[in-house]
Amino acid sequence: MITEILQMNGYGLYVWSSFLFTFVSFTTLYVITKIQYTKEKKKFMSKYGALDSKKAEVARSQTINKEILSSSQSI
Amino acid sequence: MFKIFEPGRIFVITSKAHKYVMFLFVFVICIGLLEALIFSRVHYKQGDSVRIMYVHVPAAWISLGIFSSITFLSLTGYIFKNKNFFLISKSLAPSGLVFNIVALVTGSIWGKPTWGTWWAWDARITSMLILALFYLMYLIAWRIYEDKEQVLKITTIITILGIINVPIIKYSVDWWNTLHQPASINILSKSSIHSSMLFPLIIMTAAFALFSMLIFLMKYNTELIKIKNKGLDRL
């Protein structure tokens, strides 16, 4: 049965290569996007860490900053 | 008018949503792959090569859908001076381009056993290639133009010019003699595709849509954090 699925009556090479190309494209896009996302989050954390207490409080008062800080605790 | 589209409100949702979308995507794609590769019927003429349809067609549909959304958002953003719409468009574009490339490459692979050639300057293939070029131009414009007002104007122009190509892609099979067959799936009239093939096609389309949603959410969050990083510099 496995051989049948792999060979697909002679079309296996075409079918599997199409699905493999799609999988590789998706994985590449996901990894690149994830790297950019993590990088920006880390940059934010280091910039936020360098702020003095007064400026940090101002930054923390904004909704988006608060959300980034709470979600960055997991990375 | 567009208060619900405020970045602060959206970010509260998008920063958490991508984890759930990822989970849902993995679940749907697993069902889709089982249906597409194992359980779906073999085509009487094309044999097993028809299984390529389950990645080729959803990729083409979603790339067209994303470009149409980008155009709508850019135009609306330009008219109502809402920069968040541009941010949403910019975050949608990378997945749109990848889906376009997937549609072109898998179409080329499908073409070899079906038409006997990897590539033909067929109306639909050529118009899809042109769409990929518009995606590229759109993404490059965001990278090369420093001036914000200028980039908003140029990307809107690119999308307006690119959207002319979308109905050409859709109706190219009716307007010209092409290697592609006419549409098998019609929303308004009866579809000619068998239900045993339609089901995996719908599942795979849903999975691809979820993947584009996942990439969009991550990209949108990245863009917002980038803006916030600049904001911290100014403090």
C-alpha cells in the first residue's frame, strides 16, 4: 500500500514534488516571519530595559506596549 | 468611523490569536492532506496527477484573494487617510506572493504529465506570472521608498494597476483559447467538479487560508512592534 501511495501509478514524482515544494515554501515563509517577529520583540525588550523608570512608565501606559511586554515574557 | 481598526485594539487580539490559528491550521491541513493524497478519487483521464490540484488551485485562489484585499485596503486607506489599512496590506503581501509562486510552480509540475510541457505562454499562466511581478513590485516599493507619503501613494498605484490583471486571470480561459480548462467550480451555478474532489479542495483551501491568516498575524504584529520600537527611541 505504501509503495502504491508513493508511486501513484507513475505520477508520484509530480505529485510528491508539488506537495513538497508547497511544504518547503510554507516552512520557509513561517521561519522567516517568526525570526523577524522574535527579533523585533527582543529589540523592544532591550530598548524598554534601557529606559529610566519615568520613561518606562510612560511606555507601559500604552496598550500595545503593555501587550508586547506581557507576551514577551514567554520568549 | 474606523475606530475598530485602531492598532491598539487589533494588537490585543492579534498578539494572542496566532497561536490558536497555528493549532487550527495544523489540524485542518492534516485532514486535507489525508483527503488529498489518500482518500480522494483518481481522475478518469488525468489519473493520480489530479492530486496536484489540491495545492495548485487553493494557492491560486488565495493569492488572487489576497491581492484583491490589498487593493481594496490600499484604496480605502488612501481615500480615508487610514495608515493602519496600509499596514494590514503590507502584512498580507508576503503570503500572497508565496501562494502565487506555489500556484505557478505546482502548475508547471502539473503541466508536464498533463500537457507534456513544463511551461507554456498560455493566457492564464502568463497573467498569473504578471500578478507575481505586481506582488514583487509592491513589496520592493515598501523597501526602497523612505518617504511615508510617497510609499503609500506608489503602493496604491501598483495595486490599482495590478487589480486590472485579476479579472483577466479569471476570465482568460473564456476569452482566449488556453491550455487551461474553463472553471469547474461556480458559486452561482452548478459546479462540474465531483463532490469527492470538491471536499478535499475545500479543506485544503481552508488550510491555506488559515496559513495566510497565521503569517498575516505574525507579520502585522512585527510591523506594529517595529513602530513601537521607533516610539521608544523618541521617548
